[in-house]
Amino acid sequence: LKIVEGTDCRVPPMGGRNHPDQQTIKINTQDILFIVGGVFTELEKVIKSKKSTGIGFGSELPTDEDKNYLQDVKPEDLIKYGLIPEFVGRFSMITAIESLSEEQLIKILTEPKNALIKQTQYLFGLDNIQIEFTKEAKKSIAKKAKALGTNARALKNIVDSIVLPYQFDAAEMRAKGVNKIQITADVVDKQADPVLLFKKPDAKKQQIK
């Protein structure tokens, strides 16, 4: 609490876990903007129960499934959820963000400089193997991540679960002549085997033989 409201604190410049004996530096947090975020899975139920107008035992609570109830979050909702009042009171602005759409998840998967698919292609490229995700496969990965409800965090787990079995066997696959691995929607949804493309035999070597 003291750190958030502004105080002098000592911080290890290289991280305290790996370098416990290093000297610390003093930082004043008075002019530092703290942005605190998280996924509060049951908070929406707290807000829904407050807005319900059902009367009597067994009455159905009116809810709008398309509405983002987190947009109406108030400090008292966070306190009822379990956060201590002293902590909630340190933050003057509370807001909620919309969950990512499948189209946005696909962009995160493919467009940034360090996108997951680009990282995966680089790792397989070290073994001289290309890996390709079809358009339908990307949609299936985004759909799975959307269903899990953890937004972009789920993308890495899904991609890793797909490619890791083949990544460990990449050297052996290259020795057998595999040139390209194609990940389709069936690989994502049905755990099917990917499409393996092999190198074409060298015509000159065949003539020599």
C-alpha cells in the first residue's frame, strides 16, 4: 500500500530472485502511475446480483448475456469481491475492457513482430523445416482461445500443444526428407496429423545414378 500511494522504496536493479546479494537503489514512487489489472472471473456475478430485480424464492434473475456487466463495476463491488478497502481506495479510476474478438486474436497471433506463429516458424527454421498454419487453422486457434475466456493468454498454450510434439522430432523429420509441415484446422480441432511435405528428389543426382 505504501508503494502505491508514494514512498521511498529500495529495488534490486537486476531482480531480487536471481541476485539476492546485490545492492539496491532507492526509488520514490510519488510520481509513478500504477496500472493494476487482472481477470476477475466471478466479479461479473457480483454485479449481476446487485442489478437483479427478482423477488421471492425461485424467481429468475433477468440477465442480458450480450452485456458486459464489468463496465458498471464500482469500488464497493471490488470490496465485496474480496479486495481490501485500503487497496481499492488507492486507485481513483476503475474501468473494464472488452474481451478480444476472434479477428483480434488472429491479428495477435500473426501480425506483431514477435507474433507466436512467427516465433514458431523461426524455431522450426533452425532445423530447415517450414511450418505453415492454414487460414482455417488460425481461425480454429482463435476460436479455442475465445472459448477458454483468457483472451491472448490462451494462444501460446494452444499453439505449443500443437507444435511441441513435432518440434522435438524436427531433426529426425528433416533427415527423412520433410521440408514443410502444414497445420490444418483438423490438427487444431481433432488432433489429426499435420500434412507433411517432402523435398523433391534432385534430378541431377538421379541422372548420375
